[in-house]
Amino acid sequence: MHDVPLSDRIDYAILAVVFRTPDEEHQGDWHDWEDAIQAILGAEANVRELLSAFKRLWNGGMIHLSKPDDAEPHGTAYSGEDGDDEAFFLTGPFTAIGTPGGGDCWDAITIQWPREDIGAR
């Protein structure tokens, strides 16, 4: 597992959090996400590394990112603008929603992780 670059391990952990749920989405604030990622990695990722992973997965079409608003649970989509990152990710909850491409990636992951780290899918 330590041979795998940290960025790949963080990507994997985010996909695991999303795709291990029945509806293939997860909502939480930044601290909820950090805790979920740490539970899978067994170590903390710093803010920059975790933020980069969310953006990388979003840019790659693996996940959609949204924030709830007063009317809708997925009311505001992530803009992708660097200037919006702090307000989007670090203020209140946000949701990562698995995409078909992300599901294909998740199904094809070949990284060998200890079973207790990832749980049963």
C-alpha cells in the first residue's frame, strides 16, 4: 500500500466513501470528509492534498460536487473556480455524487488494499 502515491490513495479513499453507499453519494462538512478519508487511509491528508483530490476527481468526471441550498439538496453545483474553493469546501456541507465514469473507475481499481482498510463492497 505504501508503494501507491498518496494522491492515488486519497482519490481511492474519496471514491470509497462515495461508492460504498447505496445511493453512491456522501454529504458532509470538511471535518466529516477528513474523518472518513482518515478512517480509510489510516493517516491524515492535509487540506491541500484533499482539496486537490476532490478537484482532480471532479475534473476527471468521476464525481459531481454540489452544496445544498434552501430549496434543493443539490442546489449549487461546484463551479471549478479556484476563488470559490474556500466557500464551497470549507463552509458548511457539500456532497460528492458518483458518476457512471467514477463507478467504472471504482469497479476497475486494482490497488491491493488490506480488506480491513476498505471494508466489503
